[in-house]
Amino acid sequence: MRSCKNCLLPEAVPGADLDARGICKPCREYRPADASASEALRKAREADLEQALRDCRGQGEFDCLVPLSGGKDSVWLIHKLKTEYGLRVLAHTTDIDIGEVAWANIRRAIDKLDVEHVTYRPPLEFYRRLFRWLMMNQEARGAVHTISYVYAPLFEGNALQVALEKRIPLVLAGYSPGQPVAERMEYEFPRLAISEVDWTPPELVASGEFDAHDLARFWNPRRHAPGTRFPRYLAPYHAWPYDQDEIMKKVVELGLIESSKNASPVFSNYPINWLLMYSDLRTFGYNPYAPEFSTLIREGKANRHYWKLMGKVVDFITLNKVYLGRHVARHMEWLGLRDEDLRITRPSRRDWPDHVYADWATAAPGAAVAASASNRQPVAA
């Protein structure tokens, strides 16, 4: 399959529209002026972030909470917040499907940085039932979107609950630019999404497969008393200058992560991602993470040569279930699934109700600039 000669975007991605030279439409339409507008937006977010980091001190038991997955970005974020800003950081891990490399990174970073770390380990049986149902009832955008829309809100909600209990004013996530999907979050979860919206996925409610105890695992601010002061949930890498290769190098140089291999997202990501990639590669013919990395390459935030080779390797080992791709077979066995069970049965859905989008511009200081610059509109289902 052809891919863009500039950013490696696969031809099969909707909207790629490669021309005779092999250049995709997003690259053809990318202009320096776009970069200038993006930089202005980044600086507006950075100003808001710096103010939030000043204001968070001394409000609770800790100044901020960082969800720690064991990847390079969350490790570097904790380092930066503690050493450069002098903040009291609480690292928080939801222990579900974290691989051996990520756990090694977590243990090493926690010891090196000497920060307090709490772990929440939910029942594996709930996640087994959840993943199985979702893989057999994917939405139109495929497995990665389907699982991400449910899995991420679970550990994000866990982090919010701990922050609320400990009166921590900020949750700071190590999402790189482009993560999560823009309709869920760009720099900050809208305030209404945290303070008013029940995050319980309606498709799980409608399925009849999950009881009230299962559904209560999702964040729901309505369980809290009126006037509760909820934490802000920010993604600092959406505000600071971001260079993936530089972060990978620094965490190894400082001994926070043992090796460049362990710093690579290919090795440190959640093992279930191999099954999600496998399903989407079979369904759509391209890796679901390719558009995200193509954007980073196009904007000079990721190494094209590295991902040109690694992208092919990842796709090969995923489809053939070898090396790290063995996690595909392992998770299919755990979930009791066959290839024919991996299917799309539902249309796409947007994550937040209309009123949250309508109030996006008032979500937080500086967010009006972000909303205007991104021309944010509700995403159609």
C-alpha cells in the first residue's frame, strides 16, 4: 500500500488523497500560516498552564496528580513537574493490562524521582467482559476508537476520583499532541464534562450486559454534592513545545527509563493495543495510529525515518502475531474471541452532549482562544 512520501500517511486513510507525486492532501494543504496559528494557540495554552501550575500549590495533600502508564511521556512529565516546577506530585496508575516493559519503567522512574505512587487494581473479570463485548460490537471507526472511548474514561475517572478525595486541584496527563481524539479533549477536558456529565457509555447501558455495579465504575459528577470543587484535567504537552525523539532520549539519559527500547511507545504501550491494531488493520487496511504519527511527522514532532521503518515492522508483526504481536493471540484467548468475532455493529457516536460543545469557549481561562483557533464544532455521529 502506498503512503505519503512526506508524512507516511497511508493511502487507505479517508481523506489521504495521494496525488501523482505521492503527497497526501493534508500535506498539500499544510501551510506555514497554519503553523503560526497553531503556535499562537500553543502559547495561549502554555500561559494558562503556567498560571495553573502556580495556583495549584498548597491547596491539597499534593499539588497535582499524574496518571502514570509507564510510557516515556508520563515519566518525563513527572520529572519536569517535580524538578523544574518543584511541585508535590502524586503518581497514579490504574493497573489493568500494563505490560512488563511499562511496569519496569514505572518502578524505575518512581524510585529515581522519589515521588509517592498509588495503584488501583480493578477486578480483571470486569475488564474481560467489557473488552470482549466491545470487540464484538465495535463502532464504525473500529477497535481503537471503540476501546479508547470506554477504557480511557475509566482510568481518567479513577484519577479524577483520587484527586477529588485528596483535594488535588490538577490532574496532568501525559497525552502527546493528537491524543486523545480531538472531540474528547484538546488541552483540557471541558469543565462541564467533569462537573456535569455522566461518563457512563450509553451503549453499555443499552446492551443489558452490565449491571449497576459495573456501570458505577464510570465517572459521574452527579454523585457528588452540589458545589463540589472538581479538579481541572489538563494535557501539558498540548501546551508545551513537544518533541517525541527528544523526550525518548532524555528519559534514558537521566536514567528514568533503562533503554531507548523501553522508551519507545511500541514496547511500552498497553498490550491490548496489539489486538486493537490487528482488528483495525484487517478491517480498514491501515494502522489506526498512522494518522496520529503522520501529523507529528508533518509538524516536525516525530522522526520520519524512525517511523518509516517501525511502522512497517509493527504492521507485519501484528498481522502475523509474532514477537510483540503475540499479544494479539494472547488477548484473543483471554477474551475467548476468534477473527470472525471482531466486527463493527454500531455507528460512530460523539462523546459529549451538545451543551458541552456549546460551552467549550468558557471551559477554562484561555480556552476561548483555543476554541476560536481550532474552529471547534460538534462532531456528527
